[in-house]
Amino acid sequence: MQDVLGDRKAVIILVGPALAVYTLVMLVPVLWSLGLTFFEGNALFGFEAVGFQNFTTLWQDPRILDALWFTLRYAVVVTVGQVLLGYLLALLYVFGLRKASGIIRTLVFFPIVLPTVAVGLLFQQLFAIAPQNGLVNELLNTVGVASVDWFGSADTAFWVLAAMDVWRSMGFYAVLLYAGLVDIPEDVLVAARLDGATEWQLIRRMVIPMSMPVLLASLIFSINGTLKVFDSIVALTNGGPGDATTPLTLYMFQTSFSYGQYGYGSTIALVLTAVSLGVTLLIFRSSQRDLTRD
């Protein structure tokens, strides 16, 4: 192996094709999009250099603040829901169900393999108010509560969206975190129990610290996915009512492909990239401070 890694030609042959594909598929589009921020127009009518005009427009655009606020709020709520419920399920698999958790893991994981459109249609029917009440409104009626127009208000539409994505993805994070929990040495846990540690003390003082690397990875994976949410929004609300549930991704898509403003759409994409990078670095810095303090 050392001889192969020390041979420059062998390294180029092994790494070259993958690096070329990555450059063409990832780096070139990113650089192209960055360059488009200094132009306006589209592929049909051509492009015109406008310097920093797109950034000036971005600064003065009231919709960008609404889209950014929705994106951040959605990302925080859904990330906390996905990772927290996923971690609780993983703890249940390891310490509660143990070897009998296989079927439960499969059932809880199943929603992640469903098409997003199918999940969106399912939640539309569950929370429907017209032409007839969905299951949720029917349950409310049975306890004497009036039907709610879940998709007619910005607040209720937000929570339905969050519930849908948490329900759909928590099984994935449960399996991901379960894989980290099963790697904890069993003899360490047995020794702690023999020393008189309760289950809560065991989880708080040993299981959580020892599973922190996979927990951190889950947080980063989830926050970056939720910041770039697109298909769930389109499938369930399409950004409505009005623009109340329009994240940066959907606003970027509408600006670029509905209105033909590729330059301004690329500027919005740059904002989303900066937000994702900033949040990831913040999580890393916070975790490093916690580890240093410990």
C-alpha cells in the first residue's frame, strides 16, 4: 500500500477520475453560479454585466428577510425535532427493546424511503378542511373543537410542515444514532451499573458523552439538510399561504426559473451557502469549546 501511495502516477490514476467528476459536477457549477452574481438576464435573452447591482437589490429586498427568517426558524425546529426524537428512539432501541428492536426500526425508518410527493399528499389529506375534513380535524370535532384551516395561516402551515419533515426523517436519525450507541462498550456500562449508577445517570454521564461524535454529525447533517429544504415545501404548501412558507431555496428557484433572473437567483444561492457554512462552523466551534471545557 505504501508503494502505491508513494507512486505519483498510481495516485493520479486512482484519484484522477473521481476528482474530474467532482470538479465538473460540483466545483464548476459553484464557480459558474458565483460568476452569475455579477450579471443579470437569462439563457434566452442573454446576460449583461451589472457589477454589484444584485447585491444592492438583495440588501433592499424585503422578501429576502422573510425567506431567511423562515429558513432559519424551520431549520432549528426541524433539526431539534429530528435529532431529539431520533436519539430518544435510538436509546429505546438499545436500552428498552434491545434485540427485539429490528421490526420497530424498520417501521419507523420506512417513511424516509417514501417519495416526498406521496408524503405531502398524505399530510394534505390528514390536515384537510375542504372539500371535507381530514383525520386531524375530525378528531378535533369529536372533542368539541372547531375545524382548523391548517394551510390558511402562516403559523399553522409552518407547524404542519415541521411535523411532516420530523415524522418523515426521525427514523433515519434513529438508525444513524443507534449505530453510534451500539459501539459503546458493554463492559463499561455493566461496570457502571455494578457501581450503582441508575439508568438516567448512565445515559447522562456516559452514553451521551460517548455518543457525542455521532450526535454532532447528525446535527450537522440535519441542519444542512433543513436549511436547503425544497421538495417538502413544494409538495405540501408550495410556499403558501402567500409567501409565508417560502424558504431561500424556493425563492431562489422562483427568481431564477420563473422570473428568468439568473443573476439575482445566484445571489440568493450565495446567501444560502454562507448561512449553511456559518451554521456548520458555529456547531463545530461550540462542540470544540465543550470538549475543551470537559
